[in-house]
Amino acid sequence: MPKSDNRRPILNSSEVAKLFGITRATLYRWLKKEKIPEPMINPDTGQRIWRQGDLDAIASFIRREKTRD
């Protein structure tokens, strides 16, 4: 897993999906529907850069969805 430094991991979309037990398609659908905020984009590669704040937002969204069931 790439890291920006020893404390702040940076994950790619596949790693984020795996972390939360969802598919990348689900992750992208949540982004498209603005359920979770869009992370930063690496200007060199065009890939999303998922940081801790982004992961916290996803976790919060999942918790809210679970309480609605």
C-alpha cells in the first residue's frame, strides 16, 4: 500500500473497496450520487487519492445507512 508518510495512508479505489467489503462499482456509484465526497485526484495519473478523512466519510455513510434499515 502506498503511503504519504508513516501516519497518513493513501489508498487507491480498489484498496478502499476491499477495506469496506464493497465493490469498486458501489464506491463509484456512491460518488456519482454524492453520498460520499469526491477524494483528491492525483494530477499525474488521474487516480483518486483516498486519505483518512475520505475513509472516515465512507465509514460514517455506511453507519448511517445501517441505522436506516
